[in-house]
Amino acid sequence: MDRDKILLTPGPLTTTLRTKLAMLKDWGSWDSDFNAVTASIRHSLLGIIHGHDSHVVVPLQGSGTFSVEAAVATVVPRDGHVLVLDNGAYCKRAARLTTLMGRRCTVLPFDEAVPVSPAALADKLQQDASITHVILIHCETGAGVLNPLQEIADVCAAHDKGLIVDAMSSFAALEIDARKVRFDALVAASGKCLEGVPGMGFAFIRKAILDGCAGRSQSLAMDLYDQYVYMEKTTQWRFTPPTHVVVALAEAIAQFEEEGGQPARLARYTSNYNTLIQGMAALGFKPFLDPAIQAPIIVTFHAPADSRYEFKKFYAAARERGFVLYPGKLTQMETFRVGCIGAIGPREMEQAVHAVAGALQDMGITSAALSN
Ligand SMILES: *Cc1c(COP(=O)(O)O)cnc(C)c1O
């Protein structure tokens, strides 16, 4: 059937028709109408974190990872030393890109089922004075853990260390207030909780460190300082902008504001999450994480213990019913993930649970319980 499937994934995610329709127009990158759209997006983004006084925002072409990489290259001096707080797959990605950017990188490992520890960070900073910057993943999308942004930021501030936050899957859904949380850079993207389409990221950079960022990046295209200076001077993007993505994001932000901004988005996602958890529990599914540390963004479930279970078949059967699930990203055990984000509500989540029940039935599984 010619109907879009519901994407229960951590991006790309389901968008509204209004957002999709915004893309049916061509724009010139030098055109003042288009540049006004860029300016308005940047203004709105700063508003979301209450960052007009303290931060600037720099958009960048590409998927979210491009902006994380660009933020590290732009903010960390070439002889800097980055500490990555690691409790999952996206943390490991941040460590890898930091190393590839030629920065010294140390990883502080944690279990993927618990948040990273501010006390352990404080100890580490005490032990190793050479660390200049810390990278935190706000919501570790790998398992779905919510990390303690405020506490980590406070430890970094107390030790006078730079903090780079990957807030890709939390921005616009969870509260991030630049007046309370001190960070040097915070990165997110168009295609996550703002419910735009994928294709651009953006980094908030603290004004106080901005001038020092000149010339740090060893990459031309990923230099956020240059992108910033050029955009301020000309109102244009430095290189060809993803015009359709930008206008779709403007339309998505308008809907975000009409819905009631971040608190309203969090309320909808929380209601999606609750509907999902209750429905899946009734089928016998057990979430991997303790609910106390689980963000209402993406949920990791244990796969059923039944030997007839196979993710590929399960995925195909749910997809046939119109719902796209996501594979697990844990190393030690068989899991799968279900996203709660996107232009969907509790009704769609109810239908998703129904599709999962049908998928189990197709595989001849009567209960998803782990032991029977
Ligand atoms: C989605 C995501 C990213 C970016 O992934 P891309 O595939 O590059 O868009 C980075 N970090 C986290 C935590 C994410 O959820």
C-alpha cells in the first residue's frame, strides 16, 4: 500500500505532511528569502536553550555525526586532551572521531546499563590534570540511558574543563537550559526530536570561547568557526546549503512552537513511552533498562527467549504491518529497540504494540517472556 510506514527509529523519523510539503520548492543559496529562513532557524534554536546571551549557533551540512566531529575539531586545540565518558555505542563513536581528528583521547568506561558518574569524572580530573575537555552523550541512544548533564557540567565547570555535549537524541525533548548548564559546545541535528528531515546538524558554541577557536580545525569543510564568521558576514552558508532540509526544519520548528515547545514535546514522547511500555509488558516484553534511568526517547527490549525468535523475521512482520523497528546495539545480549520520537502520538504507539503482537503470532511465539 502506498502509505508511509511509521518509523520507530532514532532518526530519520516520521515527519508531518506539513513538514514534507515545505520541501516542494527550489531555493537559491544566495537568495535573501532563503537566508532569512536560515537566520530565523538560528534565532529559534538559541531560544530553545535560552542561549541568546551566552552562545551562538552554527549550522552545518551533513548528518549529526558531521557536526559532532566538527565541534571537536573546532573547539579542542590540537594539543588538547579529551576525556570521553563512555556508556555506549555513540560514546565510542565520539572517542573514535576525536582520535581520528588527531586529538589525544582517553576513555572513561561505564556499564551500558547505567548513567555515567559525576563522582568518577571528578576523580579522573583530579588524577589527570592534562585533560582539557570532556565529551558527554546526553541521551546514549545505544541503550537509551539518560546521562546526568547538569551534574557532569557542574563538575567540568568546577575543574575549569571544556565540555562538549552530544545532545542529538535529547535536544528539543529534554530540558537543556544554557543559563544553568555550562558547556563549550552542544550538538544536535534537524532529523531528531525537532522532527525535521535529516541532512543538517548544528552546534551551540559558548561565546566566551569562540575567538579562541579560530584556526583550530584541521578540516576546511568541518570548521565551525569559519562557518560562523562567514554566516555572520554574509548571512549565507559557506558551501552549498541543504536548502530543502533547511526550509523543512523551519516548518518543523514552527510546529514545535505551536505544540508548546520542549515541555509539550516531552509530554507527548512520555505518553508515547508509557503506552509502549504498558503494551509491550502485556505481551511479556521486558525493557533492558531500569525505568529510573531511561529517557522517553528510545527503549531497548530483551528479545523473547523463544527459539523461534529471529530479529529479521520479527522486523519484516512488523514492517508488513506498517511499523519500522530498530535493531539492538548492545554487545552482550539479543535486544531490539523501539523509538518513541517523531510526529506520532499514543494512538500510533498502541497500533505499534498491536503490530508487534501480530509479528509474534506470525513466528508462532505465544509469549515474549524471558523465561517460562
Ligand atoms: C542520531 C545520533 C547521532 C548522529 O547520528 P547520524 O547518523 O550521524 O545522524 C549522534 N549521537 C547520538 C546520541 C545520536 O542519537
